[in-house]
Amino acid sequence: MITNFETNKVYIAKGLCSPLYSDASKYLVSLFEELNIEWEHLKFTHSPFHIWARDYMPVQVTRDKFVKFRYEPDYLEDSPEYKPDLDSLLNSLDIDVYHSPINLDGGNVISCGSNVILTDKIFKENPLYGQTALLDELADLLEAEPVLIPWDKYEDYGHADGMVRYIGEGRVLLNNYCDFDKALRKKLLAALSPHFDVEELHYGCYSDNSWAYCNFLNVGNHIFVPMLNEKTDSMALAQIEAAFPHCKCHQVYGCEKIVKDGGALNCSTWSVWLD
């Protein structure tokens, strides 16, 4: 399965350019241009509600295989305005997409090459599937063995991308649960340790927004870490730099308003590998 280290292009929803979020989007785009990272706005995402991209876009499995999962999250049942015209959007891209009936957000898919990490919210989202059948179908579609982690119930979305990220070579980076939820940390380590060596973020204090650092954007050998204007900003950057010595880390200013609305830089982008 394609990992973030193989990606070389980033798509951003046009809604991220709206005045509320423009500080972060302008700074992020300026970094892309400075670093010669190819980027493009997604078509049909002009609404200021269309700030997210990862969750409704296809998951890239190989160079030519994209899987579009059903996007019907429970947290948007009363908020259809956050969904763009996906049929038109996908038709505007020069890719072939396989459509799966499985209900799954892109933010709950952490590619680790031969493994893929997902939270167990997938069972709640797909009640008509038996658990074994669902995991077998996901393994076939994603060409990777699923590794399930417990859903952090303090986070409504059930995504993995604010909990754990792939470092490479059998290693993952776990969010700072050691600072505020030792019971969940124990369960996460039990789920991850049989498959990966686990490194942990640790700030020695609790913040409602600390998950956002783990929701960084990884494109090739570049990592873009959200800056939250909190005292933990420098600690998070230093620890992510230490965990990813093969990458160049960049702090992105102005992310506070994006994070306040429930996402960060991985959520608001879609990175792919294109020739």
C-alpha cells in the first residue's frame, strides 16, 4: 500500500482559502511553492464548508489503484453542507476509481505499507458486515493487513490520523496519551506493539488540541506540523523531528481556527503519488 513517503502531490479543498482559514492555507501553499511540491485545488469544493479533503477522497493503494469508500459518516447526518459534489469532483480527476460499499473515512486509514491501521469504529459504521468479513474485504481492497486500534471515544469522528502515524521501517508514532489517558494508552500499546515498535509523543501536560500535532501532513520527505499558538508547539515539533530524522519538518502558522473546527493538516489535504 502507498505510504505518505511515496506521495509527491497535494490537493487542497478550495474552501480552505475562505477568510476564516486563509492564514493557514496561504502559509501552507507558500511552503509548497518554496519546496517545489506540486499542489492543486480540488474542483467543486468552493463552499467555505468544504475545508476537509482526506475523508471523502479515494485511498491510493498502488500507483494506479484508488479505492473510493462510501462517505456517510454519522457526524455529518445533520450537516450535508460539508459534503461536496463528489461525483463531479472525481470525474474531474484523471484517475480510475473503484467504488466500495464499505463506509470508511480517509482519515481512518493509516498506511504502513504491508499493514494499515484503523480504529474499531469501522464495525459501528458497517453494521451489516460481519467483523471477519469486513476485515477480509478491507485487506483485499487495501492490499494490506488491517491492524485495529480502539476508538478514542472523546473524539466523535473515530479517525486514526490524530492518534497514530507511520514512521517507517516497522515504527509508529503514538499521540501523547501518556499525558492524559493512561488506560487508553495501555490498550493502544497492546494493539500496536505486536506489529510495530511504538514511539510516543510526550509533553508533560494536557491540551485539548494536542491530537492536532499528530494530524500533520506528510508528503514525501516533508512533514508539515500545525502550529497552535500553545506552549507545546516547540515540544511537538522537536519530538516529531526526532522521530522522523529522514524528513524535513516545517511548522505551519495560523492553524488554530482549522483545529477548532475539528481537523488539522492531514484532514484538510489529500496527498497522492502521481508520475
